[in-house]
Amino acid sequence: MLLAPAAGEEATDRHGERTMVSVAFLATDQLVAWGILYYAFNVFSPFIARDLGVSEKVTAAAFSLCLLVSGLLGATVGRWLDRKGPRPVLLWGAAVGSFALAGLGLVRTSGSLVAVMALLGGAHALALYEPAFATVVRWFPHDPKRSRGLLLLTCIAGFASTVFIPVASQATTKLGWRATALGLSATALVLCFSLRWWLTSQVADSRPFGSRSTLTLGRPPLSALLLGVSFALQALVSTGVMVRLIWHIQEKSVSLAMAAVLAGLAGASQVPGRLLMLPLNRLLPAGARIPVLLCLHALGLVGVAAATGPLLVAAIVLFGASGGMMTLARPSVVATWFGAEGFGTRNGQIVTMGFLARAGSPFLLEVLHARMSYARAFGLLSMVLLIAAAVAAAAFAVHARAPTSISR
């Protein structure tokens, strides 16, 4: 009898390790999905504008529409994840993404571009991080390995821009953007669809919870709304800064080539930043992590705005690393507060505000830049991050006082 618990624990460990292997495959899927559904368009954008005879402002506006549609669908997709399970959502994401990329390769007018980018926004909502996060939370509903799973997912997927921007650039140069888009469409259909089909059929916990769990959630509590506002403010700042960072660095009399290297450092710093989350989780209580990360994000942005030389490099690394840590912290806190059964719905409600903020962020930053330098605009945005930190602290205080708090 004394051996039974040990045997049970060993079986649980084996199941956890097998599921972690599935997370690694899902992370590879996310690397490909982010690369072909998100980053590739940044490569195509100037070529599309030239081919269609429109300004790059039109292609930028089309991408903003893509992000807007993704944000508007966030809450709906979250409810689908809880009610239907991740399998149909992930499979539809791969199918819709493939169809949208094929359409992109065939566009001939600005109107058709707008329609295709709206469809691509639907693919973003169905195919990228939010359904993947919900899948990992489903696979590890009460397991301490959930943090490891989310870390593995975001670290591997974090290399999407590193892998696919050069690949898309080379393919576009040799084959043209239309042929490259059609090739990526085939990749989404063959690789992502088949991998998602296999994964969600292998892991038993891909089943739906059913409608009962989501119907009882009702409106989001005040703590969730405050958390959503905090994440939205961070998304507003981070997206705009990342889009315009290269041009801000150039305003410091840095060459375009060096500015590109330094701007790329912000993205590259996100992955090592995420690796610091596990020790940070042990050092800081849950209520302090996100406010501290937002303060570090603000500090990094102040340095990006004001510093030069080695201090500028350090500030860019700090800004990128803290932003990467925020990506990982968000699903962790939502899962901890609301549990696995409510994760899709609550996460969808919370991230909707963030996606809407992302959609308007580049435009807002350009409005500011019309009146001031990027350095001054970044300085103002660092204060927005401090406000986000205060709102996050308020969210944790409200949640701590709630009688129905869930800690998992």
C-alpha cells in the first residue's frame, strides 16, 4: 500500500512530461503561425503598396484593421475555447489563415486588400497566442508545470520574427511577394493544420468543458476590468514604440543599419527576459509581479528616450526583456485568478482591450510625433506605463479582497 502513492505520482509525472512534449510541438506551431500570419506582412507591405499603386499608409491602415478585427473577436473566441475546446478553434485558425494568405497573394485593388486583411485579423484571433495559451492552461489546469509550459511556448514562439522575417525577405526577393504569400498559405494549411489536428487528438484534455462553466461566469469582475485596462495601456505603448523604435534611434544621429540592429535587439531581448520569469515568480508575490514589470518597462522606455551609447543599448534590452516577461505574466495571472475552466472567456474579455489599443497605437504615436520628437513622445508614453502599473496594483488589491478569489 505504501507504494501506491509513489506509483500514482510516477504516472502523473510521466503524463506531465508527455504533455510537455506536446507543448513543445504547439510552441513550434506558434513559431510558424506568428511568422507567416503576422511578421510576413511587414515584409510584404512596401511591395504590396508599389504593386497596387497606393501609399504605404494604406497598407499600414489595412494592418491596423487586421489588429482591430482580431481584438473585436477576442471575447467571442475566448467563449468558444471554453465551450468547444481548443481543437476546433486552432483548426479553424489554420484554415482561415491559409485562406487569407492565399487571398493576399491574389489581391489587385485596395478594396480587396482591406477585405483580405480583415479576414487575416480573424485568423489572428483563432490561431495565435490566445488559443495556444488556453490550450496549455487546459493541459495543466492545476499543475505547477503550467508555468513551465507557458514559458516553453513563448520562448520558442518568440523566435518567429528572427526566423521568418529573413525567410520571407529572401523568398520575396527571389520569388516575389505574391508567390511567397501563396507558399506561406500552403505552409499554414499543410504544417499548422496537420500539426494541430495531431496534437489535439493526442492530448485528452483538449476536450471542451461544456457551456455550463462559461455561462456561470457572467460579467467580468472589477479586478478583471482593471487588469484589462492595465494590459491595454501596456499594449498601446509597447506596440507603438516597437513599430517606430528604428526611426527614433535614427533621430539620435545613428545610421540606418545600426538603428535596425538596435531596434532588433528589443525583440531579441524578449526571450531571455521570459527565462527570468521562473526565478521572479519565486522572489515576488503574485500581486507585485505585474506592477514591478510595468515599472521596469517604463524605466527602460525612459532610457530609450533619453540615453545614448551603451546606456541606450542597456535601455533597449531592459524595455524588450520586460515586455517579453509581460507576455508570459498575463496568461499566468489570468489562469491563477479564474482557473482553467474560465480561462478562455476571462482571457478573451481582458485581451480585447489590449488588441484594440494595439490597433490604434501606431496612429497615436504618429499624431504625437507630428508635434514633438520621438524622444519626447516616448517620455510621455513612459508615464502611461506607470499609470498602467498603478492600475495593475489596484486590480490585485481588488482581487485580494474578493470573497470568490481563485488561487491555483
